[in-house]
Amino acid sequence: MGKQDSPRSPRPGTIDKEEKFGRRSLDSLSGNDLLLGRRVYGSEVSKAQGSKHDQSCGSSNKFSYSWKKQHSWLRRNFKSILLMISVTGFIFCIDSIMVSIFHSDSSVAAVQNISRLSNVTLHKNDGTQDASPVQMYSRLLNLASDSLAKNEFKPDSPSFREERSSKSSQWKPCADNSKAAVALERSSNGYIMVSANGGLNQQRVAICNAVAVAALLNATLVLPRFLYSNVWKDPSQFGDIYHEDHFIEYLKDDVNIVKDLPQHLKSTDNKNLSLVTDTELVKEAKPVDYIEHVLPLLKKYGMVHLFGYGNRLGFDPLPFDVQRLRCKCNFHALKFAPKIQEAGSLLVKRIRRFKISHSRLEEALLNEPMGKNTVKGEEQPLKYLALHLRFEEDMVAYSLCEFGGGETERKELQAYREEHFPLLLERLKKSKSVSPEELRKTGKCPLTPEEATLVLAGLGFKRGTYIYLAGSQIYGGSSRMLPLTRLYPNIVTKETLLTPQELAPFKNFSSQLAALDFIACAASDVFAMTDSGSQLSSLVSGFRTYYGNGQAPTLRPNKKRLAAILSDSETIKWKIFEERVRKMVEEGQKLRFRPYGRSIYRQPRCPECMCKF
């Protein structure tokens, strides 16, 4: 007989009820259940009755006792439980608030930016621009996002706000110090006409090369003309982009420049008697090539037409005065037309939220006097980074690389090559093929917006950094831009800073629009390029070196080294990633003097262009 204090023994007052419950349940038991009978409540019953009665009462008693024990425990520990719930709820609320601060606003801003940018810088792939995001480094992007959130309220790091050597400020612009050329005292050998090809930046190089050739051959330069390109589709001529009168006046002591070819020589030009095409001059030709092949025609016909002219004058060896004249042309004589300067001024002032120019760079670009330095306590100009993304469809297709888009991407880019680059495909048939993986390893692939985002995050640029995005239509559309717009929501372009009415004069003129990008990039506090081979990036970085006084850094990722870093994307720790990216960029920022044979437009730190004090 069980004891009352036993876990299986009920209180006396409950026996009758439980016996009744046992008898009501008896009929529902199966034959096998009857074999489980036991002695219950001090009386013997049949095995069938005992089995059911014991099972029913035992189960009921266990439940009753267990519930009472738990109830008692809950009463004793009620305050502790309540405190735990309160603390947990408080922590959850704080976490929610922090997430809202770091992510919600940024996500909304990112969506807004994507919407604003969708018709501006994003390439529409036949209605597929809203396809699923293509991400090659999802793990690293998540680590980058976490790092940006953690560092949101840390003080700004001075890194990358200036060039890496104090000696850079010892070099000052002085290409405009050249004296009048002796050649002007002699009669001209004739007229040189130039028809330049390419876009804005290729044409700029061609103009300054033509000035140098005119001086070299003692010729009169006719104001260069620009060939219409099926790629750029821009009918703009010299006066639409540059200030003609300033150009002629500024160089008058070095080269005689006229706006048009004399009437008596136009028939010679029409008959192509003295036409020299780009194919007749070797790339980066030496002065002797011009003296032997161009000068005889110039003297015979009184004029020469350099047709399709571009990068057809080498940098070394070249007479000191001729080299300096190139710099004078590029950094002083070529000023953008007033309407471009005015629009460029609006761009920079709206990014900075400041009404006056505050650097020599802006003064040189915009032809505006530099304002006085602000004092502590006054409103300061907003700092911004300019990013030139070279990820247009033609660039992507020509690279022969792959960018994570799978078979759809491969078919699309191959179709583009067949339509626009048939000569490239012919060359590929005759040469040994190189795999996309090998191209990436050797640094031949343009950086994607995702890779550019990781570099910026690795360098420590905060989520709130204002970024001016330069470039044409981005291949892949808004899905390709999502990594950048999510992590850096404060992105602006010329299309978002200027009103439709202010942009109207430049619509359908790609070179004039590129000039606005040139101004915004050159005037930025930090300029980041994704392709060092880009003419715009090269010319902008040279302009910043010339006028920046060592305070206008340019970030040049080494694509080969970056590919090696990103090859460890699935395992690398974020701290290690940051260290390797910083080291890569810092080495690219080291003080550089122009090496022999390299572009004087890109690396003007040399005696021909700049003076060391």
C-alpha cells in the first residue's frame, strides 16, 4: 500500500474521484492493457481493473504533482524570471535601434540612389537590368558591411588624404615659364591640319601632340578638328569643348595658331595630296619620323593633314622646349568652354555645399579666383571622393574576362564582340587562347563595382563618404551596382546634381558630358580609379599631380595584386584583407618621378613640366 507522501500516492480526499475515473475508463481498454494491473489505493482488484486504475491514477497523480511542483518553483523564482525577461527585452530593443541606425537608413538611401541612377549610369540589358544581383564575393561584402557599421562613429583617419611623401609639395607647376620660341622669328614651313579621333581624352592628347609637332616642324597649326565616331556619336568640335581664343592667345609666343586653313590651300586638302593617316606614322613616333616623312610634304604642298591623329608622338627623346610646350598646352592652354566651366562649377559647389572655390585645382579648372581659407568655427566645404568606374559593356566585352554572370553573360558578351569587335575575334583565332582565370590573375580584367566597393571599405572609407560616380553606362545595370549603393549610399552623379534644364545643353554630346566628369574628378579630395589604362583616369591624375601641391591623392589599385588578395575571399580575415589592400594602394601612392618614355600628361613631375623648390 502506497504512502501518502509518495510521488505516486494521492491525498485521501481524492481517492473516490479517481476510482470513478478509473472505472469509466475501463471499458475503453484493450485486452493487452489488462495484463498491466497492480495493487492501488490499498485494495486488490482484478488485473484488468487494477491495470487501468493504476495507469489512470498514476498518470493523473504524476501530472498533478508535477504541475504543482512547477507552479511552486515559478512562484519562488517569479522575480528572477521577470528580471531576465526585462533585460533580454532591453538588449533586443537596443540592438534593433543600432541596426536601424546603421542599416535601415542606408538601405532606403541605397534604394533611392539605385532608382535615381537607373536611367543615368546603368546599362540596360534589354529590360534585364533588374535581374538578381551578381556577386562574386558575398562573404567579403558581409564582412565589409559589418566593419563599416562598427567604425561609423570612429574619428576619420588622415590616411589617403595626401600623397605619401612630404617631398611631393616641393614640386610646383612651371610649364608656363617657357620663353618665346626662336622658331617664330623664321617664316613658317606651312600649315598643319589635324583631325583627331577618339573621345574627349584621346582628343586632348592629340591636340597637345599636334602643338608639339607644329613647333618641331616650324609650322602654323590650324585649330584641330574632331572626327565623328560611331562609338562616341558626338559631333562636337574644338570650340564646343574648349575656349578657342584663350588657347590661341596663350600659345601665341610658342606656336602660331589659326582657326581655318587659308582659302588657296583648301583645294590641296580636298584632293588629299598631303594626307598622312594614322597608319603611316608609327605609334609614339620619334621627332626624326616627322622630319623625314612629314616635313617634305609640308614644304612641297604648303600644308599637311594628319588624319585620324592620336597617340603618334613619343615622349622621349624629345627636345626640352618641345616637351615643356606639351605640358603648357595640357595644363594651361586647354581651358574648357565657358558653358562647361559654369556647369562644372555648379557640380563641385553642390557636392561641397560651398559657394566658392577652395583650392588651386578648382581655380585652374573653373577659372574662378580661390576664396579665402575658412577659419575654425565657420562652415567647411564637404569633402568627397570621386570614383571612375570603367565597367562599360565595350570595356567588359573587349577584356575577354568573366564576371560571375554565368552562361547568360558569356553569350551576351560574345554577341557584343561579334557585332563591335570582329577584328578582335579574328586575332583570337590566330593566337593562343588565354583562359578568363589567367586573365584575372595577371590583372587584365576591369574591376567590377563590387571589387571597387571592397577596396574602398578595405581602405577605411566610411559608409557616410560622399562619392561622385564618373563614367558611362555600367554593364549589368542596377544589380551590378547594388554592392556599392548598399554600402555607400551617398552616391551622386552629374545627372543627380544638375537639373534637367542645366544638363540640356550637353545632352547627346558625350565628350561634353565627359568634360563635366573630368572637372568633378580632378577637383575631388580623393580620386579613385579602377583602370590605370583609362585616358580619363590618366589625365585626371596628372592634372591633380600638377596642381594638387601634394594634397590631391589618387588611389590606383594594382589589379594583379588585388586578384591575388581576392583569390582568398572565402577564408581571409577582414583585418588581413584591410592590411593587404592598404599596402597595395600605399605602394601605388609613393612619390613618382616620370620614368623615361612615360606619359608627361599622366606623370608631369619632371623638369620639363614642374620645378623643384
